[in-house]
Amino acid sequence: MTETLHSLNAARVIAEYAVVHYHISFLFPDAKGLLSGGVVPDNLMSFFFVLSGFVAMHTNMETDFADRACQFAYIIKRMRKTYPLYLLLFLADLPGTVIGQDISCPYFWVSLAAQPLLVQPWLGSQHISISNGVGWYLCTLYWLWLFFPFINVRWMLSSTPWLMIYTIYVFSVSVWVALTPYNIIYTRAVPIFRLLEFLMGCGVAFTLDCRIHGLIVLLGLGVFFGYCVLETQMEWTSEQLHGNCTLWIQRKYQRVNPTIVLSKFSIVWALLIHWLASKELFSPTAGIIQLLQHDFFKSLSRFSLHLYLSHYSVACALRSASTALGIFHWWDLDTMIIACYVIAYLLSRWVQPLLDRLECKKAVFPDEAG
């Protein structure tokens, strides 16, 4: 059984807060600040894909994926653990999606039906219809979990992991540059494009015995935050696609700019994940590691998936209900965020056990927390 790396779970919780803050800011147009803009969350999504690759590889170092039974057991375990909640929240948001959008486009129902079947990421139709829009990330991740046991990752990455990580990073950036003609609202979800970040994370799992200096990680994080501040001052065009009944719409303004390179900070996330994991394994008493292992972060990590999949739908439902009662002005951004966390916690405590009963039995695999 692989030891849980709580520092990585804490990093995920912190990154998730930034994404939640951004999404809920949609309901409060007057919200200002770095986290209320799209720069930070757009670039943090790469962190989640790199982290998922690391967890997949780190928790399955001893798994023999040459065995067909192990391949399918891994996939089934991942689906059992997350798909019932994914489907439930897709259905919960479905009435609002149908009522609130233009259903005249012939692709509307095709796009919606493709979500529970997990094929929507390949259609280029997310701007036409999507229920519980934040679920695109998990839908994409399902495909990466599907690919993982069939790729000989150990042979590809174990001998020269950092060389391969940097090579994959360069290739990934090149792919996003080549995708410049298309809008990131749907290219961001295409599994084959995110596979490269996932593989970078897999590679990090082979680097933990050779630790890098923390100053390198600190420099990378500094570049990330500096870029985020800088981009808020730029006037790069963001095209609205809603209402356009066309698949794979091309951008009107096809100039290359950093916003379309969604994996540009994936190398920073690879370095950060390596540093946190190696520190926790070999220097568990380090100050930052002890802080990230605090029970506060462990508690939040237990309902992380519930928060991510539910927060925006819950926030919209609370807004609709309180607007109908004439009391939406009672809310502000912070109280709405707290409410979403509380409801996500209740989902994990009251609803998740009911979903777990749908499982025939649990497979014996290391925990996702890794």
C-alpha cells in the first residue's frame, strides 16, 4: 500500500479553492482581485492533470499492467469511485441547462447526451450545451485513466525521467501553439491534448530519489504569479462562442499569444509536485510539509471531488432561490463560497454513502490520495 502524500492533497485543495473562487465570482460581477479573473484558474488546470498523472504512476509502481486483469481492474476502480457522483451532478444540473439555453441547435441534445457517455470532449461542442460545466475536467480525466494502464509508461519514462519530462513539455507547448486556430473552450477538454501533461506527472514519480533544490521551485512559482499579474494588464481577445451552432469553431483572431498555451506552466507543476513529494518522503519534519499535513487540509481533501463537481451548480441554485425570495443581496462572494464548501461536505457525508452502496464490491487498490 503506497503511503498517502498529504502535502500533495493540500496543494490540490489550495489550487481547487482558486478555481472555486473564480467560478463563483461569475455571480458577483463587482468581485475584483486576481482570483476573480480567469488567468490563475486557466493555468492551474494544468496542475491537476500533472498531479493526476503522478498519482496514477506513484500508486501503481508495483502493478503489473501487462496483466489484462490489472488493466481493467484499475479502470473499473476509478470509475466506481467517481462516476456515480459525476452522473448525479450532471442530472441535477440538467433541468437548468435545458431551461436556460437555446435548444434550437440540432447539436444541443447530441452534446448533452454525449456527457454521460463520456464522449463530449471529442465533439468540439461544449459551447453549444453542457450540464454542470465544470465536469469537463473529470470527463477528460476518465479518458486519461483509460489510456494509462495500456501505455508502457515505465519503459518510456523510468530511465531518464527528467529528460523525458522536458521533452514532453516542449512537445505539449508545440501542440497548443499548433491549435491556435481553435478556441480553448473545447480544445482544453480533448484528452489526447492533456495526455502529455498527464505523462509529465507520471514521469515525476520516477524522480523522487534525486531531489531538486527548493529555490528552483520557488523561482517557478514566482514566474507563474508574475505572469498572472501581467496577463491581467493585457488586452488579449477572448471570443464568446455561446449561441453559435457550429462544431470546432475557429477563432477570428488567430494570433499566437500565451493564453492559448494551456500547458505552459506544467513544468512548474512537475517541479512543485516532485519537491513536495520528495520532501514528505525524505524530510517529513520540514516546516512547509508539516503545515501542509495539518488536519485542516486533510479534512478538506476528503470532499474535494464533491466540492469541485458541485460548487457552481450549488451557487447558481442558491442565487436563483434567493433572487426569487428577494434576498440575493444578503449574499457576498465569501459567504457563497463558504456555503458551497458546507454543501459539498454534506454531499460527501450523506449522499456519497448512498452512491457507494451501488458498488458491487470495492477493488483492493491504493487510495487515490496517493
